[in-house]
Amino acid sequence: MPTVVIAYDLAGDISIEQEVLSQIEGLTIVNPGNLSKPEALEAATQADALMVTIQEVSAELIAKMSQCKIISRVGTGLDSINIPAATEHGIWVTNVPDYSIDEVSTHALTLLLMFARSIPDMLKSVRENRWWDPANIRPVTRLKGQTLGIVAYGRIGQAMAAKAKGIGLNVLAYDPFTKPEVIAADGVQPVDLETLLKSSDYVTLHAPLTDGTRGMINAQTLALMKPTAFLINTARGPLVDEAALLAAVQGGTIAGAAIDVFSVEPPPADHPFLHEPRIIVTPHTGWYSQQAQVDVRVKGAEEVVRVLNGGKPRFPANQLNGSKG
């Protein structure tokens, strides 16, 4: 009788998962809360399948999961799971890369448009009873013909490009893992990272977090950007050196930034980004819509069903020579 451990923060509602997982005969579902809790860690060691969101699944924990066949990441990013350790122990690791593509690209575009129209300044002006005060509003430049630089041209980057082109932006893309001709076929100009940073009025990050991308936006790369440019990050917090970004904004190296993701979430109340008017902060909600929230839970559970019923996952993050029977 297989056991699925759902180790995330929906302790009061796993109805969506239960409906999908009911396809597994004789299933037991354990819902102990996220892996920060000792009881959740203990439950994970007895799991045939573990479902997680952003919690760390360490090599130490994986070594204790002797009967586990799949770790299903109910989301996109895989940086919190020790994939080599899972592979060594014959455990599939999966994620849901095809959900919230529209949501994240729309969120990034919305943040871009807030800067393009100087909406934060306008809101502040109105709230301070200054109806039209050009002296306190950043000059607004016509959006059409400005340049957007997209860092990483995967599913979300491609959706972002299509939306940006639709409102008249020129679009550049940097992605060392995508052939230039594939990018160019979408009417997007493939460039190296240095060219993108130097040329763009808006830079939006859609890269996964890896050893190669961690801290890719730092004092050196920020210095390449225009002083009128804006940085948007709806991908992963550690892509950006937060101290360097704050210094760049406050020192006028760039004009501002919009941040949906942090290195530590939630950030502490005294985090300087929360108190810097030239930095817009949203609470890691770029992925969110009611539909996306259902999609990711359904698709994450479906991967568990496939594996526990003897099949292979749809979106494996690793490859196994053999798997646990």
C-alpha cells in the first residue's frame, strides 16, 4: 500500500491532490506540512512518493528515503532538490515546467509597463494630493520602439517576447542553450549578455537557478546597463546580487528594478528593497492565478500517479538506469 507524503503548506486543503491520486489503488496520503517540521521530515522517510514546493530536499534526507520512487516538485524550479542524490538512489525527480507561462510573462510585462508609464510616481503624487506634478514624476518616454532584453529564452521568455512585440517593443534575447536561428525565427534578435545589457531599456530575467546563473546580475553586469534602464526579476532571487542591485539603483547606475523573488523568502521587514521607492516588490506571485494554482497541483500529482502505477514521468529532471519497483 503506497504512501504519498504531501510536504507543503496546504495542510488544510489537499482535495485537488486527493482526487488525482485516487487513481492509485490502496493509497495512503500523509499531509504533515512542509519539510521545516520534524514530523514532515520523518514522514518523508516513509514515503513512496514525496510532493514538495520550494522546500529543500537534501542529500541527507534522500539517503533516508529508502522506498521513495519519485520526488514531485509542484512548481518549476528544481534548485531546492538534490537531483544527483536522488538519481544515485534511483528516485525520479519531476517538475511542472508548462504551467504559469502566461501568468509569469504577464506579471513581468505588467511590471515593465508600470515603469514605462511611471505609475509608482503617479500613484505617490495622487496620494500626496498633488494631482499633476511633473516635477515629481519621472519623465515618460513613448514605449513603442524601446528595447526589451530577455535573459533566457525558454517557455516564459518566448511568451514574454510575443507579448512585448505586440506592444511595439524591439526584443533581444540571450540564451546560450537555444540556437540563434530558433530565436531569430520568432522575430527576436539573439545577442550575447553584454550586448543585451548595454542595449536594453528593460531587462527581464527568466533563467533557472544553476551554478552558472547564480549571481549573474552583479555589480559588473549592472554597470553595463543604461542609467535609464530597469531590471525585472520574476525568476529566482539568487540570480541577482541584492546588495549590488540596491547600490546600482540608489547610485543611479540604473533607474529602478522590480523584484518578485528574493534570495530569502519572505524577506525581513527591514529589507532595504521594501523601503526603496525605485524598487517595486511583489510577493513571489508572478506564477499565480486561480487556474495556474489548480494546474500545478493536478500536474504534480499526475506525475506521482504515472510513476507509482509503473510508468515513467512526463517531465523527468533526471534519468534513471533503473527505478525502484
